[in-house]
Amino acid sequence: MDEMRIGVTGCAGRMGRMLLRVLAADPACTIAGGTDAPGSDAIGRDLGSLAGLPPLGIVVGEDPVDFFASVEGVVDFTTPAATMAHSELAAQARVPLVVGTTGLDARQQAAIERAARHTAIVQAANMSLGVNLLLALVERVAGSLGDDYDIEILEMHHRHKVDAPSGTALALGEAAAAGRAVALDAVAARGRDGITGERRPGDIGFAVLRGGDVAGEHAVVFAGEGERIELTHKATSREVFARGAVRALLWARDRGPGLYGMRDVLGLA
Ligand code: NAD
């Protein structure tokens, strides 16, 4: 099959630059363009130089409309507001889209779901193979253990991350809640401070650490009387997310409209 002509929105960001490096090394893909936020210092810079690669002869743009008309697929790791706008453009241009951005509110998520009626969208809070296996394991373990095993979810990320808990931590919470056949909203304990009272039976607790350059660490703890099970995933490089995102876009190339997850891409659904 011909190389897929792929564009990267937010190409000057931490994930954007990693995506450019992964795409440049993948014989199934060609880098077709990149955009960043209007007014960003990156506008007009060569995409290759931006990613520490030889120059590609393509510069970072700021007009997403032209950009969506000129590519066969887009990978988006930007901000919730930008992702919402990009999903609408992907729907209009019938271009498959991979959404890695986290922290979307209900209105922004609804826009993604609307756009997915017109094109294939793969959305996952975490694109790594390991985390997607972890999600399946957590659901199974939560389903096997009773409420007397308290579930706590810990995550740590670099100091620049702006949303908390991480999208992955929330997805792990959803998986644990699904295993217990409850709604996460009804049992999530997301902020403990001061005199909180005893732990409510059945709660799923979240704890958040921020610091340094941590790419992403998650642990799900099942704490019972006299024993504790801990399932942990540590990403040591952002490359795993970028490789997963590119794999998802190549998979989405021949799909009809719909909202898919990494479980679909990896055949775990
Ligand atoms: P970042 O801040 O380094 O990069 C975001 C980039 O998007 C910036 O360059 C910014 O200028 C750009 N941007 C903002 N508005 C834009 C617009 N309207 N058009 C084009 N570009 C725009 O952040 P990051 O660390 O790369 O993370 C980005 C997002 O991806 C976050 O939500 C993060 O949580 C998420 N993330 C997801 C995964 C995953 O596997 N799904 C992995 C890592 C990060």
C-alpha cells in the first residue's frame, strides 16, 4: 500500500516532536505537514529541524483548514479546545484522526463523538501497548476481588502536565469500576485533604504526583486485609505513545466512521 500522508497538529509540543521523529523513521508513512498554535514561535520553522532531524522542506503552519485538506490522516496531541476544533475539521474533510489529548470536558467529548459519525477517530488517553493490557487486567482483577479489597490509583507525571488525575488514571478507574459493575462517578474519591473521615467502602481513590521529567507512571493497588496486589506500568519514554498513535492511524486508514479505542486497534476489544 502507498505510504500514508500524515499530518501532526501541535507538532512543536513534546508529543508532536516525538511523533515527527517516529513518522520520519516509519516506511509506511510520509510527513505531510504540521501545525501549531497561532502565534507560536514554531510557526514557519522547518518540521525536520524542529524535531532534531535533517530539514524536510515543509514548514509549521497555523491554518488548520488548509492543512486538513492536504493530508490523509492526522495525529492530534494538543489541548482540549484545539482537539475539539480539529475533530470538526477532520469530519468535514473525511480524514481519519487519532486523538491523544486528555482532559476533555463533556462538551468537548461530545464534539469528538459527533465528528466520529463522519470519519474514523481513534481516541485513547494512553496509546501504549502496556497500558492497554493493564486496562484489561485491572478490569479482570477488580471483577474477581470483592469490595473488601480497596482500589487506589496512583499516577506520576512530569512537572509540565496540566490536567489531573491523568487521562490514563481515569481510564484505569473506569476499568476497575467496569470490573465491579459500578459507575466510576459514583465511587471516585479524587481529592482527600483534612478530616476526610474513614474510607467509604467501594470507593476508588486517586492520588497524583507531579515532578521532574517522568513520562508517565501508573499503579493500581488492591488493598485487602493482610495482603495487597499492585499492578504497575512505567513509561520510560514518550516514544511508546507516539508509536501507538501512528499504529492507530494506519489502522484507521481503511475503517468506516466511528469512535474507536486502542483496544480495537490492538485486537483486545
Ligand atoms: P505540549 O504542551 O508539549 O504540546 C501541545 C502542543 O499543542 C503545543 O506545541 C501547543 O502550542 C500546541 N497547540 C495548542 N493549541 C493548538 C492549536 N489550536 N493548533 C495547533 N497546535 C496547538 O503537551 P504534550 O506533553 O505534548 O501533551 C499534549 C496532550 O497529549 C496532553 O493533553 C497530554 O495529556 C496528552 N498525552 C497523551 C498521551 C497518550 O498516550 N494519549 C501521551 C502523552 C501526552
